[in-house]
Amino acid sequence: MSTTAAPRKDPKTGTWWFVVDLPPDVRGRRRQAKRRGFPTKKAALEALDELRSAARRGTFVAPQRQPLRAFLVDDWLPAMRRELEESTWEDYERKVRLHVIPYLGGAQLQTIDAGSLNRLYADLLAGGRRDGRPGGLSPRTVRYIHAILHGALDDAVKWRRIPVNPADQANPPSARSAKAPEMTVWSREQLRRFLELSERDGGPDGPEPEFTRARYRFHFVWLFLATSGCRRGEALGLRWRDISFDEATAAIRQTVVPLRKADGHGREARIKPWTKTGRARVIELDRQTLAALRTWRAHQAEERLLVGSAYEDNDLVFCRPDGRPYQPEYFSKMFDRTLARLPYRDELPRIRLHDLRHTWATLALVAGVDVRIVSERLGHSSPLITWQTYQHVIKGMQSDAAEKVAALIFGPA
């Protein structure tokens, strides 16, 4: 590489400038870089040496005008679509569209710095909601948006669009402030009370024979979630062929996820032939759960006869009256509404649907079930994740174990 002009002084401004030849681009075309505005010849020479060195190292980034919006929407998101699960990609796209582009979309990619990102995070925390309600996003959500941007800008560095990743120097909400909300679980008495109330929720004299009231028909899936520890999508994807009544097991092989409709308006349920971890697992079922599933299967058969030829047979255990899968987000809202409408609801702390899973795990650990078995049933990739999630329970068990062993050594206190 040779310079086409050594540093020269601009007689009008008194500053120094230079032009330098660069290695040809991938198509063999000649490239040059021009820099101006240096206060001294020495400063211009230093910049020239640094540029030459960057070109030799292959880290030189040619100046270009590309707005952040164009990079994210035209380049990065399409590339990520080939690598991410569809539901994850949709979440990335939504976060970018709603919370990044309105603030920074028009800024040039090469001008984005840590200050730009920090201002974005501050704006999102102060007033970043886009659901019609006032207020800002949670620190947890803003930190997630930072992670998405960090990944996108890492790729911008890799693709020679920017020299360094400005997200490395940015200050998103801390991991401490972005911790997941503390889980709320039911005691065994509260869980039993909920299942009793939801079973009677078909009317004052018990459920209707046709099981047409939605609140009652959900009782069976609430019970399954509470006694299996499955994820929401796993329960909604469970098929009758996956249940062995003789062996008292259920095989978790597929899941139902919410995805954007083809017309772009709203979301719908899609059945995916894999679980969240990509691994199938078999769980054992208790006698009461099996009995409830038998009862539900008989009444589901009656529903199917009523629907007739319009029934969409997906072999799903828990589905709409016409056989279609439940949209998972709607399903969670039905749980919230069920809690709000139950008699004696003040006796039950308000929990999320996902907390039924946490409730099962907590009750299992308190009952003395080995953490490795709990981990396998929950579908965690390792017992360490289970320990980290439920360490407040496990620590209490360790204290109890310490007292029991001490009693063996020293006798009862």
C-alpha cells in the first residue's frame, strides 16, 4: 500500500490532510481514504500510520452512511432469522421496532456511541411503554434490549461496518436491578383449595354435563400443570398418544408457541415438534392426575361429537372445543381471570400461571425429592439451574438437614 499524497497543509484553514490508497475490495476495485482537519503535520502522520496499520491488520472500516434502522432491518434481522427460533426472532424484531428504531433508527450506524445508547436506556426507563399505558419499561426489559443491541453491534463489527462495539462501553441497568421478580408460590393447602374451587366453577350445582363453560374445562389443565411441573407450552402441546395410562407416564415431545399471524395482525398458536430445550423427556404421573385425565378424555370425546366434521384433530389433550390449540398468551389470561372470579379468592395469593410450575418444584423439594430428579422433571439442562432457581428452598432444607444430623450426634435439643 502506498500513499497517493503525503500530508499537506490546507492554505485556507491551516489544517493538514492526506489521501491514502487501501487494499482493493472483494471485487478488486481500488479504494482510497481521505482524512482532513488535523491541527499539525505530526497529527496527520500519526493518523496515517494508524490507518495503514489498521488496513494491514484487516480492521480498517471504510466510512459509509447507513442509518441504524437500515442496518437492523435490512441486514441484521434477516440474517438472524436463519439462526434463531421463530418465536425468539419475533421477540427481537418487536423490541427493535418498538423500542430502538423510534429513538435511534435515523442515526448513522457509525455515529452510535456509548452516550447514544445510555440516552436510549434512560428514555426507555422513563417512558418507553408502547401498550397505551404511561410509564417506562422495567430494568429487566431494558437490559434485554441492551443484549439484543449488543449482539447486533457485535455483528456490525464482524461485518466491518463499525470498528468497535459501542455497547461494550454503555451502561445498561445492572444485573441486580434487572433481576427477575421474586417468585410467589402457593402452599399445598392453597393449591388444593384452588383446584377444589376451579373444579366447582362450572356453576352453583357443579359443572354442566356438556362441559361448555370455559372456566370449568380449564380445571383439568390447571391440575395437570400443578402436578407435573410442565411449562405452559408443553402442556398445551401434549397429545393423547404421549400419555401411557398403563405405565403412568407422559412424554413431553412438542410445544405450542404464540407467533405472529401471516397477515401480521395479532398472534396465533403454532405447534412446534420440539420442546424448549430441544430434548424430549418422560415424566411420571400420579393416580389423581391420571384419573382426572381419564375424566377429561371422556368429556372431550363428547365435545368432539358435538362439533362434528368441523373438529380439527391434532390429538391434543388440552385444546379448544373444536380441537385447535390454545394461544398460550390467551391461556395465561384465562388463568388470571379464573383467579379473579373464584369464590373465596382472597384466600389465595395472586400468582402467574408459570408459578404453578414453581409451586410444584417448591413442594417437591420440601417433600425431600432429590434436586436432580426435580431438575430432570422440569426439563432443566442441569441441576445447577434448578439449584440457582430454588436456592431459597434448598438452603432451608440444608439447615433442616444440619439440625437432624446434629440431633443424631448430640441427642435431641
